[in-house]
Amino acid sequence: MIIVLKPGASEEQIKHIIDRVEELGLQHTVSRGTERTIVGVIGEEDVVRIQPLEAFPGVERVMEVLKPYKLVSREFHPADTIIDVNGIKVGGRRIVVIAGPCAIENRQMLEDIAKEVKRFGALMLRGGAFKPRSSPYTFQGLGEEGLKYIREIGSQTGLPVVTEVMDTRDVELVMKYADIIQIGARNMQNFNLLKEVGKVDKPILLKRGLMATVKELLMSAEYILSQGNFKVILCERGIRTFEDSTRNTTDISAVPVIKRESHLPVLVDPSHATGKWNLVGPVSKAAVAIGADGLLVEVHNQPEKALSDGVQSLLPRKFGEMMEILKPIAKSVGRSL
Ligand code: PEP
Ligand code: MN
């Protein structure tokens, strides 16, 4: 940690800071320039982080040298993490496409969509039973009934299933049915929920929050790993910006940024990232080309009648066309689809 003092900070102020650093059992180096003095603190950064050093008289700025996350970082685990989900490897050479409806609306629609996406090369099935809707008056999901449908259809088609949990009280329930537990964007900083899924032995798909930085996403992942669950898959799903031509702004460079910082696999969700079905293909192409380990795509057989996110849902046929277009792109970056 580096403490930059204000120009003209007094000797008394410098001594006050050094005394505090020593009290904490840490070492320090003081470098006195012509304009200002800098104090370097050596030792456990965590001990210093909780000190309000920025509030000390004479201090201008405190800069951290170490990162606020450890277990998710490449320094801790240099090789890419590969997560095995019933034999399907997320983070390996093969790009994993997870597809399905936004919400499980009934058994038949889920079955029809699952068969179609499987035929076109999806490796897993998605579908929400607990939906985080902006309005309390819109469809909230089928709850356990929906979980039963997705489990049945997943087993029937051989597709592992991904579904969201929104509440700590439902973790045990969702665990019974899901192969991957999704933590949605709105819950990325629900720290109690993160700690809860950190205790389970199931892969977690952690979506980036609407207003979260990459650093915050990684800190949220750290919550899960810190509880012992190292099977975390990250997902870029677009962030809020001033741009209103799309539902969210796809932060496509987040993929290589995360890959540099962390060993965890990264997916892109082009559906929520754009909010428009005709942008799902173009963003998916970019995602594959830039190094994403997979895609999370919303597909509906009757988008105009969908109970949620119909506007951004691809028809199965369009999904199939997109998969064909993605194949040579995957190949060009040394991956397969
Ligand atoms: C979803 O995947 O259905 C979803 C609600 O996504 P997000 O949490 O990214 O909005
Ligand atoms: Mn959705």
C-alpha cells in the first residue's frame, strides 16, 4: 500500500502515520521528494485496508498495490479453470452454448425449445423458475413446478440445466433440480446469497451486475470461492450506460480483461446485453472471436407470446443459423463449437 501525502505535510503528520503503521505491526519506507512525501507500507494489506488512513491529517491518497481478491486471481491459479458439468467442460477448448427460454412457462414449451436447441448444438438448457422482474405485476416464474419441468426435460434430453436462485431460502430447493445455479445480475452483490452458494457443491453461474465494475464482479466471485466453492463461471451480460439504443451496453472487452485477471471461465449473454433478437448474432460473433468460453442465449418458439424477454429471444431456426455462422469463427480462434 502506498500513502501519498499532501504537498507540505508536516513532520508531525508523517510521524502520526508512521506510528499507526508500526502499531499495526507493519513495516514502512518513507521517501521524501522535493514536492511531497510517500510512505510505502509493507505487510498484510488486509490489515491496512480496514484503517481509515485516507482520513489522517496530511494524507492525500492511499493506493492499494495488491488486489482486493485473491482466490479468483491468475496469480493464485495461473492455469485456466475448467469446470466439469456432467461431462461438459466449461472453460476448455469447446465453446459451451447454453440456450433456452428466459422463463419456464409450461412443460410443453420447454420441451419443444429444449429439443430444438439441442438439435442445433446447444450443450445445456437454460430457463428461469424464479424471475427477477422489474415490475411485481409481471410473470414471476413457476417456482418449484418450473424447476421440476426443467429437471425432467434436462434429464430426458441429456442437457444439463441452468436456473436462477434469487433467495437464500431457496438455495436448497434449487440445488435439488439444477446442474448449474445462476446468480442473476440483480443479485451479484447479494453477499448473503453469494456466501450461501459458496457452501454448495454445484457450479455457479455468476452474472455481472447492471452497474458493477469488473473488479466488483471478481470480488463477488471471491465471496463464493472464499466459502470453498471454486466452481464459478462468470457472465458478461451488459451494463447500464447512457446509450439507449440497446437494453444494456455489451462490455465486450470485459472478456479479455477478466481473462487476464482471473482463471475462471467467462460467458457472454448476448440476449440481455442487447435486448434485441437481431443483435444477438452479431454480439455472439464478437464474443466468440474475443475469447469467451461460451454463450447464454435466450430462445423461444413463440417470442411474440413469451411471458418475458420475447423481444430479445431468438426463434429456434434463427438460433440454428447463428450456430452455423459461429463455427468458423470459433475455429479461427482455436476453439470448437
Ligand atoms: C436471465 O438470465 O434470465 C436474467 C434475468 O438475466 P440477468 O440477471 O442478467 O438480468
Ligand atoms: Mn431474460
